[in-house]
Amino acid sequence: MKYSIIIPTLNEEKLLPKLLMQLTANELRNKFDIEIIVSDGGSSDKTVEIALSFADKVTVHHGADKQNIAAGRNEGVTFAAGDILIFLNADVRLPNTIKLFEFLENNFAGSEYLALTGKVKIFPEEEIIADKFYQFIYNSYFRVLNMIGIGMGRGECQVIKRKAFEAVNGFNEALAAGEDFDMYRRIRKNGKILYTGELCVFESPRRYRKIGYKAVTLSWLKNGFSVFLQNKSSSKEWEEVR
């Protein structure tokens, strides 16, 4: 089974190297058939230079009409050869890459599930009590959405079988935000999504620290309901936080 890891980027020179070093570890690459694709939306820092040092494929789409994360993910897929697509945000880390891919091999690759999602937590070294409480609530909420058949997978990490991705024509590039919810909502109409605690990623708390949990939650809810009810995001663009 071949896995294509697609990482959309925009000015991620600070956090991207740590993720790429995890994904290029010899133990992981020798055991699993993995390719790393960085899809850059026109970074002005050293993101592309870093990507070229680690990734198998790098695409830079300067001057594209839609410079958003949905477009970046779709662009990355055009270079992907894998049967399973793994979309990771550039500001995440994986607790244990070997265990993750062993789980995918044993419980997802040959299963009836079309997509997979799991927990998101804050970098352990930066986590505070408020983070633990908030992420517990949100992870539980997303789990319930999948249990009742709506479908949800946070954009920090989405694992999608290629056939399922192609069946829904990829991410909706008209959405500046909420594209992750929209993707899993459409996939769920075609089949099952697996939510598992075996999949967990750590994310940077930078957005919560700069904007605050209240503002982030309000934005997520507004965009989520807008996508669900009107098939469009309420935000015109997603603010870059670095």
C-alpha cells in the first residue's frame, strides 16, 4: 500500500522542519511505502527551501486564483501516486509515526471505511489546562458528529482513500474555511468514516494564543453552520497566524 502525505504550506519555516524530520526518519521510510508532497501557496520565507531538503515532491503555486488551503491540498493530490491520501497541516507533529502507519495498514487500508479521523491535542510542552479542557470538548463533539452520521474530520490530519477523494471531486476551493468539515460531510454520504483514538496529532496553540478560544470557536461554528446549511463559508479568507 502506498501512502501520499500532502502538506499545504504558507510561511511555515518555523514548524515545518519538525514534521518533515519525523516523516523522513529511516525507520519509517524503510517499513512503509510513503511519499511526502509539500504544496506551497507562495511563501515568502524559507518554507520552500526547507521542503526541497526533505520532501519527495514540492509544488509552488504562485499567482493562483484561489490561495487557500483547499486549493493547496487539491494541488498536492495532482502529484500524488498513493492509494491513501494523508493530509497534514504544517504545524502538527505525530506522537508515534510507526504506530500510526501500523494502524492504517491493519485497520484502515483494507477496510470498508472511506476516511479516517481522530483526536487533536496541543503540543505537550505548550499545553495548559484550558487546552486540555477545550480539546476534550471538541474531540468529543467531532466523535459524536461521526457517530450520528454527519461526518467530520479536522483539517490538522485527514486520512482519505483516493477513490473516496476522487468520488467527491476533492476539496471545495470556493470555501475559505470549513473545507475540512465539508469534505468529510460529502464523503459520509458515500460510505463510512472511522473515528479512532488511535489517531492523534499534536498541533501548535498559536491561533488560540493570538486570537483566543472564544473567537476561534465562534469562527469555527459560524463557518460550520454556513457550510452545512448554505454550502459556503461565512469567512472570506482564513487569517494567517505565524
